Amino acid sequence: MNFDLMRRRLVAAREMIGCNRKEFSELIGIPYRTITNYENGAREPGGDYISKVADVCGVSTDYLLGMTDTPRAEVAKPKDAADLKMDQIVALLESMNGAGLEKVLAYASDLAFNPAYKK
């Protein structure tokens, strides 16, 4: 882990929400001096502090630790019924041999060209 990169990202995360060290210390309930020591590299922050900064600043802990360059984690879109059905179909297809796949393909082609089943 790159300690200097983590230190810079802790500062950047705090600045992203527009807080100076004093305001940030009051916001998260950690002494100003402790935050100064973390941000200046005099002390290495613990997991509790990193987690709190991530939560308050809206960034991922992976970003703060230098494991990714994306500040905010991508939020996966919840799957709807159609997505779940597609996952089921793919799982079934993956379990089939070539002859089974040919039958499914022929049947799917018939359905796809039938106006009753068009989107």
C-alpha cells in the first residue's frame, strides 16, 4: 500500500465535501490534531478512521487505500424480473450440449419471428 497516496486521498476526500480540518474534526468527532497527523503523514490512520472518511465523504475505502482510482464505487443496478429470467436462461444454456443448444436456438428463432412474442 502506498502510504503517501492514501494520505493525499484522505485530504482530497475531505476537500471534496468542502470541509477544512477543523470542520471535519467536528463533523466526524475525531480530534483536529489526529486528523492533522493522518493528513501530514505523522501517523498512519486505522481502519475505523478510513471507513468513517469513506462514509462521510461518499468515497470507497478502496479508493482511499489506493486500490482503485475511482473515488466512488459503481452501484449495481438492481435486477428486474427480465434480468433474472435472462440469468436463468443463460444458466440453463450453459448446462446444455451442442444438440440441446441447436434445439433451443431453433425454438428461439421461431418465437422471435412470431408477432405474438415481439416487444
